[in-house]
Amino acid sequence: MNTDKIYAESIANEYSKKEASKVVALKKLDRAARLPALVFAYAFGIASALLLGTGMCFAMQVLGDGGTLCTVLGVALGVLGLAGACVNYPLYKKLLQARKEKYAGDIVRLAAEITAAGEE
């Protein structure tokens, strides 16, 4: 086996022009449909967890002056953080479904072209 030849071919492949394939386009469309919902879910989940943690700190009098107002504020912030964490997954599913519906026509058409080309 000539490893020099294999190495030279792999280097040449890195610098040669790539033709856009339909499979790559299909992957990009799928990523465009899923990524915004995923980013939103992570960002909203992190914000909810931080809100819950801040509320816990106020309620346990780690932050604030230790008065009743801080405790009540902490409980309220904690409840808001919990509510955000509870609705995060349903919001993610709804956003993902909307994005899938938006890109469904293009994805199905491109997938049909790929499968039809593969049968030939």
C-alpha cells in the first residue's frame, strides 16, 4: 500500500473545488429548521435557572438585607424561575414544530429528489 499516494490524494481533496450535493443542502435545511429552537431552549432554560437561583439566594437571605421584603422577593423570583423551567420544553416543542412546518416543503422535495436519483 502506497501511503504517500493516499496522503497526497487527501491533501489534494482538501484544496479541490467541492460540488454542492443535495445531501449537504438537505442537512443545511434540517439544521436551519432545528437550530433556532435549540438555541432558544438553551438560552431560556439558562435564564430560568439563573432566575430560580437568584430567588433562592434572596429567600435564604444570602443576598439582600435579610428582611421580609427580600424573602418575599426571593420566593417570587423562584416561582418565576420554576415556571420558566416548566414551560421551556413545551415552548421548545412548539417552536420546533413551527420551524419544521416552515421548511417541510423544501426538505420533502429535496429528499424526494435524492431518493429518486438513488433509484436510477
